[in-house]
Amino acid sequence: MKKHKYKINFLIKPKDKLIIKFKIYDLYIELKALITRLYIQIYRKPYIFLSGIIQPLLWMILFGSLFQNAPINLLETYDIKYGEFLSPGIIIFTTFTGSINSGLTIIFDREFGFLNKLLISPIKYKITFLLSLIFYIWILTNLQIFTIITFSIHLFNHIINITIIKTILYITTLIIINIASISIYIAFILPGHIEFLAFIFLINLPTLFCSTALAPLSFMPYWLQIIVSINPLTYCIEIIRNISINNNLNIIKTLLFTLNINQTICLLILINFISLIIINNIVKYKFD
């Protein structure tokens, strides 16, 4: 009797849901590895995190003390002390400073040779390199913001509820995504950390003073009011200020624009979307 051997071929086609599930898992693994590396650096050098908290607190305490005896009705329609007026500006300035420094990680990785190891590593999704930095900066910056809010409540008896905190986190998240993306783009362009630090010093304080973080719009000369009206941080500051002080959704009327909170958020989302697309293409180009 002859034994017949039958060769059976099985064709297994995974469903789309299964493929998407594995892609999300791979993306999660890559993000976790890159973010863990960044937090190990903070654990080894905690002064980086502490300096990011101390600097805005010094600004808030010193400027709040400097103008604490200013007349209450001097700050336009705000019936508050200067410390309460200053707190939203310090929150946005802290967010901007932390985000603009995110490119330093790429600069130092390139100078120490670690970036070359990342470039030849089997990373499937190049966008994880960008997302890990943004998420890392987001966590650190929000910890700094919560510290500022806590001190603001203690120093100025500032009343802040959960709704205000949610709005603050939403606005600061949009700023972090946008500014961190720009910082990463600048880091790929500039040759070293000296040039990058020079860029930060050049843009940091002018951005602060060209906004309503420290003073109302009416205090400024006409030419500065035009610059302040162009600065997107001005509208972010005024959103948080109006919600936390007046508990409304109105926005200031500048020389150029009059926007409410919904229009400002839509504008920030559009800017973030464009920034992420541009920076993602740059990161892919550098990896390839």
C-alpha cells in the first residue's frame, strides 16, 4: 500500500485590526525606551529640573514684590494685585522656556556621538524620536507649572479651580508642541550647543517683554503694542488671565486682532499641525 503524502499550505492573512495593534505596540515600545533614557539623565542630573523650577519662581517672587504696592486699578480692568496679574504670564513664560530648550538634547546627543547610534538603530517609526522629546518636555514643564500654581495660591491667595487648571494644561500643551518642534528643527540646523544657547539667549527675554506677561498692553508704546499683538503668547497669557481672574472666555482687543478662546485654540492647533508635519519630514530626512 502506498502512503500518499499531502502537502497542505495554509495562507494566513492578518486582519487590519491586528496589524494596527502591533504597530501601536511597536510605537509604544520605542517611545518608552527613548523617554526612559531621557528621564535617566534627569535622575543623574537633577539640577536641570530644579533650575527650571527655581528660575520662574524667582521671576514671580521678585517682580511680584517689586510692584506689590502698585495701585489695584492701575492694571486696566483687572481689580487685582500685581502678583495675581503676573502669575499667568510666568506660567506661559515657563512653558516657552522649557520648550525652547528641548533642542539641547539633540545637540548634546550629536556632540557626544549618541545621535549616530540612534540613526543606525532599528527604529521603525522615526516620529518616535520627535514624540519622545515632546512628551519628556511636556512632563517636566507641567511639573514646573504645578509648582508655580501652588506658590501663586500660597503667596497671592489666588483661587484656582479644576476647570482653570484644565484650561491651563490645554493651552500649555499646544505651546509645548509648537515651540518644542521649532526648537528641534533649530537643533538640526545649528552646528553646536554654543550657537544654540546664543539663539536661546537672543529670543528668550525679548519674547517675554514683547508680550503681556509683565504689563498690560496700555502700558506700552505704540510700536511695542504692534509687536505684542503679533506674538501668539500674548493671547495664551490673556486666555489664562481672563479665565483665572474674570472667569470668562473673552480675550483682549489688540491693535491687530480680537480673538476669543475658541479662535485662539483653533489657531494654535493649526500652527501645531503645520509644525509637526514639517519637523517630522526633517527628522525622517536626517535619519535617512
